[in-house]
Amino acid sequence: MGLLGFIVIAFILLISGCTQVENITEDKIVLCEHDSDCIIVPYSHCCGSTKRAINKEYLEEYNAHPDWQKFDDPKTCSVIGGCMRDLEVNSTVCDFNKCRLDYSGIN
């Protein structure tokens, strides 16, 4: 292997060491700094919720994880009862650095 081959391999090793893949978990997708960070996504919760607020930066990751798009644990669902009606909700807020559905103005 000549000098050029060595330089190419060294460059590849340098680049691969510099790139880190962020481990995104479900609890991270709701983190925010501003209201504009948040969006509404479809959600299926056993209490009746049909929407969820997440950070728009993680939409692709959310769509890639069907298990994040629902909550249906039978034990928990049996004691929860009903959730607030969210059909009229059409905005989000960043509240204490977490995206939340904005229920203000909903009767």
C-alpha cells in the first residue's frame, strides 16, 4: 500500500471517529426549548387520546417506531380512565422543556 492508500485509510478512520449517532429514546422526542420546536402527531392511547406533541426534529424517528405511537398496556389502561378530549386541539406548547398539547381555549 502506498502513501496515498495510507492517507485514504487514515482519513476514513478520522471521519468515522468524528461522527456519532445519537441514541434517540422515546423520552427525548418531547424535549424542547421553544413552542416552535413542537408539532402534533397521531397517537393512539387506551384512554382515548388521538394526538401527541413531540419535537419536530424527531418526526422521522417517531414515524420509524410504531411502539411510540400508541399506549395500550392493559394493566395501566384499566385504572387510567378517560383522557382529556383532544379532537379540537390544534397547537402545542413547550412547557418546562417538554412538548405538550395546548388545551387552552378548548371548552
